[in-house]
Amino acid sequence: MAENTPDIRFNGFVEDWKHPKISDVITEKKRPVVLDDNTTYQLITVKRRNEGVVSRGFLKGKQILVKNYFELKAGDYVISKRQVVHGANGIVPEKFDGAIVSNEYLVAIANSDITTEFLTLISKLPDMYKKFFISSYGIDIEKLVFDVDDWKKRKLSIPDTDEQNKIAAFFKGFDKLYSAELQRYDKLVNFKKSMLNKMFPKDGTKVPEVRFDGFREEWRKIEFSKIAEVKRGLTYRPIDIRDNGVRVLRSSNINEDQFVLHTDDVFVSAEAINISPIEENDILITSANGSTRLVGKHAVVTNIEKNRAVHGGFMLSAQTEEPFFLNASMSSNWYLKFINMNVAGGNGSIGNLSKSDLDKQEILVPHKDEKIKIGNLFKNIDAQINLQKEKLQKLTNIKKAFLEKMLL
């Protein structure tokens, strides 16, 4: 395979790709705006990580202190000069036609050699990120200065416009499929939130809004320690030999309320199992973290071989007969309030959740049979959410593979 053609191509395309300078296919465009004090203008910005062009809101001309602004048109290519190394670039959609930006942004249009859709694709590739970076200078990643003239001298790899259109249409269809699957994922997440709100009692009440048939008794209030035994984790020193060691579960094993195992998990001596054992269906809780927002994250432990895991010193483990009920309960309002009231930290200090505070916290629980039904419901919802999340990740991986094979 020649170096100037991709690994995968559509039938009928055999010509070598061209390597023009960026300045040969993209032209900087300036449409100065004379701001009128009483006219309302829409301002936009470009988000990092290729998340696109978004609105900054509307302002009267007299509210805009810096007057050096330029008008945008749909299809313009916009770069945030201060944030471009973080992927702050994108194409202006139709809804922002006529919006304005300051001279902190580079505005460009594509010529007849490259389509807007194809430019959108290649602007998200690692190779373009590299071009942004090497065309910037400075010593602080957050304060790099973008050298537009240097960037324009860099070269792109592009086919003729017919092949560009084929490639762009392929990925547009792929993105449409991803969007549909993402909507399904969002619906499941929102359904779970709705059911958590309805199937656990609200403040001041002892019965939930929605219940399974046959349950009418009020829920009773008990301390957390009465439904689960909470254990602290151990302070550990990792070892190199995994075959003879025990896996240490840490806050990184909790991913958005889902328990996951990692290839880079650390291991400790097998003797540690007598200190802080973890069993299948224990609830793992982050009790301390430098990022306070992560404190309190929790998930039910699954796929753990008996007596082969312990939890680290910044973790708590709750062992209970109804893990999926309790895990769901810990996603409801009482737990959020508990975390807000009891997690110390902030201003750079490590956030901390006290075992004794959790033990003493009073929660509402129903009869055991109702706990089992509620737990099974949320177990199944979580399973569907996780399957949908895995599908999204697979689609992401497939798209990445096609991008690597179909573009240079």
C-alpha cells in the first residue's frame, strides 16, 4: 500500500491523495462588525475536546466592552486561539449563522479543494491536534500562544472532493447510529432517576409514590449499621507477582456507579485477605479522595473470585443481605444529602467520609420481600444501562478504527 493512500477506500477511487498546505485549502475570513449599542448580538465560543461551537448567550452592543468583533456564517471553521491545543475548533452550524466572535478566534472558510464536512472530520484527528500543538509556543499548557502563520504552513492529506463526500457521508451515517444509541442510553438513565425518585420515600413521608402490588406497610427507620456492616480498607504496599497476590479494589474501580476491574489494578500479599476481605455483592464506597465530588461514589462488587480481593485504605465496604436494594437506596435523596452534610474537604484538602457517620445515619427500609423486589428492579435497570454503555463504547472503538483506516 502506497504511503499516500489510506488502507480502506470506496470502490472506484484509486488516485493518490494530495498533500496541500493548510493555507492552500483554508482561507482566513474577517467580517468586521460595527457594534450598535442597542442591537442584540449572539456570541459563541468553541468547547474543548472537539465538542463544537456553542452559544455564550445574547448581549446588547453596549454590554460588549471589547468592540473588535467579527461576524460568522454557517460553515465557517472556527478556532479558539487560546484553547486550540485542547481541541477547541469546529464548524459553525446553521443556528449560529450571524453570530459574532472576538479576535481571540480564527475564522476561516474552505475552498473548492476541501468540503466543510471533510474538514470537520480531519479537524478531530490526532494528527490535527499534533499540528495545533507544534504550532503553539509557551511553557504553560494552559497559556500556549497559537502561531496561525506557522499552522498554515503545515500540510494536510486529502483526496478529491468526490471521495471526501463519500467518506463524510459514511461517518455521518455512523454518527447517526451512535446518536440513536446514545438516546437509548439517556432514556435508561433518566428512567432510573425517575424510578429512584418514585420508589423511595420523599422527605417527611414513610411510603414511596410507586410500589409493587401487595405492599402497603410504612417503611421503618433504622440506622445504616443495622442493614449493613461497614468495614474500613487497609493501607497496602503493592507487590509485583499477581499470581500469588490479592487484588486491591480502589476508587478507580467504581465507574459511574458501575464496578469494573482494570488491567492495572494493584495486588498485595495474600495475608491481607484476613484484614479486609471483599466478597461478591459487597458495596464498595469511596471514603476519601483528593476530588471531593468522588467521595461517596459506590457500586456493587461483581465478578470477584472468592477470597481474591481486598479494599484499599480510602475505601469502605458495606456487607449486607440486600446489596442491590441498599445500592439503589444510596442513589436516592437521603444519601445525596448525607454526602453534602458529612463529607469534609475542599480547597485542595482530601475529602473524607467517616465510617461512624455512615453507621449512625438513619434510613428508611421496607419489609424484606419489598427490598428484594426493589433491589432486583434496579439491578436489572443497571444491567441494561451497562449493556448500552458497552454498546456505545464499541461503536466509539469501531469509528476510531475506521478513521485510522480511511484517513491519512
